[in-house]
Amino acid sequence: MIRTVIVICLVSWAGAASSGQTTRLVHVYFQHTQRELQDQSAGDSSAFPVAVYPVERTVETRFAVRQALHQLLLGPTPAERDSGYTSGFEGLKLIRLTIHQGRAIVHLRGPLKLEGVLSEPRLRRQAERTLFQFRRIQKVVLMINGRRTFNDLR
């Protein structure tokens, strides 16, 4: 069984390397409460009522949208966590991503942890900012555990 998995991984890696896939940098947006409070104190109106902050990830160009979303769901790296980044998406799994006529519909499943009044807008903002960097996406619809609105999730 382990040999089969290793062989499949090696074949997949070799296929990707030989097909000339290229990579690109994308931004994944996370919460950072300290930075948000500092920005609000400094009078930065873009930090009100919620702000999210980008970190860079390298993804394959061909699957950049899906991989950027996957990185969002993985959450901050340990080093990013140590510097204060957090995410409310951790524990959620991507079930399906559909993009049609500028609208990205993201189906997620799993436990959702809403901590405080601004949790819902922060989650929405994280997803929107992460996906809006791709020109073909103008609207993001989040479906979590089969429900469209955050009010239904509580």
C-alpha cells in the first residue's frame, strides 16, 4: 500500500515537472487583530469594521484560484501564527468551487467557529479578498454546510 502511494506521488510529480507548469505568487488574506487595532487607531478607515491582511503563497498558475482557496483553508503557517495571523476557516474543507460569469460559488463543509460579532464579516472578507485578486471573479458566494447565509450558521 505504501509503495503504491509513493509510486503514484512520484508519477504525479514527474508529470507536473515534465508538463512545464509554471507558478505564480498569490495573496491569501488572514485576520491580524493587532494590526487591525493599530490601523484603526491611526485613523485608517479601510480597517473598519474589519480588515484582513495578505500573506504570499506560491501556487501553480493553471490551478491558481483553487490553490489560493486551499491555502486560505489551511490557515496561517506556524511562523505567521506566531506573528499574529489567524483565520476562521480552519477545519473547513473545500467540497466544490464553481466559477461562472464572474461569480465564484465556494462550497465548504465542516465545523465553523464564530467568535464574536465581527467573525462573519471577517470570514467573508478573507474569502473575497483572496478570490477577487483573480480578474475573472467579481462576486463570491460562500456555502457552508449547505447554507448560503451566515445568519443560518449559528
